[in-house]
Amino acid sequence: MKTTDLKVLIIEDELIFARQLENWLKDKVSQVFISTNSENGSFYISQEQPDIIFLDNHLPGINGIDVIELYKEKAPNSILVLMSSIFQLDEISLALKKGADYVLNKKNENERGLRSIIEASVKSKNSGSPFWKFMEFIAPEKSSLSKQVVILEDEEMFSFQLSMILNNLPSQKKHTVLRFSGKEEFINSCKKNGVPDILFLDYFLDDGTGHDVLDYLKKQSKSCKTII
């Protein structure tokens, strides 16, 4: 499927933001529909079966999180992106549990990030594999306060969800979040890019244990904060 074959529905009552999204997307997809409320959005979903649904979490009279299951039932093959300016951690977990494919912080979003969503959607449609397998988080611009955060976890879905949570924290613009599924992949990255500032470590990996990783870090740097 070519990118231009994708149909996108934006359900958002803030028209300025909705038009901004439309402007970013119009050259990358075939059609963009805009709805300002959940009822009209439900109609578009039934009629158009969009490939991607951008759903605001705070709509007139209802939270987007409360209609995720309904929308996914109406269009099970659609990729649903829940949007908000502020997310609580429990909201992210609940949205994923209800069937959201991605959570987007509107304050941090830009055209590069949307391109990543579109590319992952195309790969998902073409391969039949889940959207999250192809979604790459866009690293923010580095500053003197930037930190590199690494998730070393062989359960890919959990790793993706943790990345999503970290990318929606207030400090997201300061930090780069990378994901690795194995010890050797992580060590090769350290040799190339240096030891991370913070490591979220699964103690039992397919190609080694957390003990192996900790031994390696002890020899390289004592500054890496590790959360097991």
C-alpha cells in the first residue's frame, strides 16, 4: 500500500489543531476527514473505514478513551491514535488496554513524529503485522540537559508501551528513549553511542541475564542509573 492510499480521520474539537494536523497529513495520505465530536466521528468511521483515527481524549461531553472500544469494533483494522495535551500514566495504560494503538502528546507532536506514524501504518498494512512493531519514536533535539534512556527488554510489546509512557512524561523533550531486545544489541550500541544515563533492565533476557549486563556496565561506567 502506498502512503497516498491511506485514509485518515481526525476527531478533534480544537479546530486550529485539527487543521494543523490536516495540513501536515494532506500531502502524505489520500484523504483526511475532520470531525469535531464523537457522534459525527462514529458516522465517519462506519462509512469510511479510515486506516488511521486520530482521536482527541477530551471531546465535548465525553472522553475519547471511553469510545475507543466502540470505534475499534466499528473499524477493527483502523490504527487508533489517542491524543491529549496532558496524559496521566493510568490513562495511557487504560487506553492501551481498551485497544488504542498509540498515544500522542499534542504538545510534543510535530511533522517528523506524524511521518513516523504514517510510515509505521503503511508497513503494518502491507505486512499484516501489528503497528507497534514498526513504530519508531523520534528523538528530540539534544540540549545540555538531554539524557539517553534505554529499555533493554525482550518482550517487545511491553518495551513499546514503556517507551510510550516515557515519551509522554513532562520531560520528554529532554530525553532520547531507545529500545533493545537483547544483551549483545545493547552492548554494541554502548560501544557506538556510549553508556546510557538511565537503563530499564529486564533481568532475564533471551541471550543473557541482567547480571551479565550489570557486569558490563560496572566495567564501563558507574554513572548509569539502572532500574531492574
